[in-house]
Amino acid sequence: RGLTEWLRVPDGPPTLPGEADAAIRGVRPAEGFLRYLKFRFWLVLGIVDVGIILILIVLAFAAPVVAAILALPALVLLVVPDVVAWLLIHLKYDSTWYVLTDRAARLRRGIVVIDESTITYENVQDVTVTSGPLQRYFGIADVVIQTAGGVVTQGKHGAHTTPNQGVIEGVADAQALRDLIMQRVRASKSAGLGDEDPRAPQPGPAPLRGGEPARREALGLAREIAEVVRGMRADARA
């Protein structure tokens, strides 16, 4: 807690400007996300620490004096980064917040540098759920929100566009959360907000304006065209 206060990490959900009175749903990563982070931590820790210990063992046989000199720095290298990384894992978990309203989603993560981003539903193009084998083992998944626009990069196979996206990490009810976001996205688009979906059916031609006189004029013009066409056909037969 002292480290959280020292780093000034917010302990509450983020707020959206202009939506202080809106219906807000706060979403936190599941406890499985914390276990997932710890497992990856221990996996990397084991590889690094085993490597350091093996180096010390080899030096103990090859150069005992050098091994004795490096023993204390190696011990510090084994312990201090592990303690710091362990604390950062808990800080990462405690400081990650996602907030959903009827119009937008706000994502906050970070410890030293806190990153907050807002995604308005009218700019959302797609929402997907992704999970790897390790995530599925811990019962979590990520909800990826892709928005309009993106970064265009030129490669040897042509231009490639990387879409802008926001990721809601480590949630247990990812599919239900995805359905909720898509429901609000459809509601925003049906209200006429944001970019239109190119796959949506396009409206037909606008009706004639001007009332009954305009319709009569159009009908008369159509009859004249029909008479001209019939006359051309009669000339062709003759």
C-alpha cells in the first residue's frame, strides 16, 4: 500500500468526461489473471535464476576466487529483481480498470506511467475474444476492441493496415462482455452516430419532391419517351 501511495497509483475506477451521471459498469481482471501473471513470472524467474546459479557453479570449479567475488552480486541479482517484479505484478493487477458506459469504454492500465484511453462505441468496427492455452487454463480471456482507422505500414508484399484497438485483459466472462459491448455498438450506430457500416444496406433513391404537380410532370415525360420509342420501332419495321 505504501508503494501504491508513493507511485500515486489510482485505487478507483477511471471516470469519463461528460458522463459523470451515466450508468457505469466497472470491470476488473479476474483473479485468474493474477495467477496467470504469477505463473509467467515464476517461469521466467526459474530460467534466469537457474542460469545464474549454473554460471556460479562453473566458476566455482574453474576460478574459485572469481566465484567468491561474484557470489554477493549474484545473490543480489537473484533476489532484488524478483522482489521488485513480484510487487509490480500485484500493482499491475490492482491498478488495471475498465469502465463501460452506454456510449464509450475507458481502459486504464500502467504503474509508473498510467495509460488511459477512451473508445467510443460509434467508432468500433469489431469486437473479438482471444485466449491462448495458458489463459484458458486459468479461465481467462482478452476482449479486443478494434476501432476505425489504423496504422499503414509498407512491406514487401504491399501495404498493411494495423487497426487501432483496445484490449480488456484477463476477464473471466469475456464472451458475455463482448456481447454487451456489441449490443451497445449496434445501439450507437442505429442512433446515427459515428461511421456507417459499409456492409449495411444502402437507402434507395429519394422520392420526388414537389407534390402532385411534380408527379404529373414526371408521368407526362415518361409518356413522351414511350411515344418516341414506339415511333422508332415502327420506322425500323418499315
